[in-house]
Amino acid sequence: MKALLWLVFFGAIAANVSLNFLMEENALHIVLSVVSGVFVLASGTGLWMLRGGRRGEAHG
């Protein structure tokens, strides 16, 4: 699960960066940028929620 989230995370970042270099500013560019941003945020949130506990940390 984590490997898939990392893949989506870096893929969406790469897509967002490449969109800025390859496309002109139009509605499609904005939509694709928003979609890739949503994927970055969603996969980043998933990774954050699946993170392991740190050693020495008290779990309440």
C-alpha cells in the first residue's frame, strides 16, 4: 500500500512539474494542475496516516 502511495505521490509531482513546462496557460492546464495537486495531497495524507510510530514515543 505504501509503495503505491509513494508511486502516486511522485508521479503526480512529476506530472505537475511537467505540465508547467509543456502546456500553455489555458483551462485544460488549470484542470490538470488541480487534479495532480489533489492526487499529491491525497497520497501525502495517506502516507502520513500510515506512518509507523516512532521509537520511544508514548502512545496514548
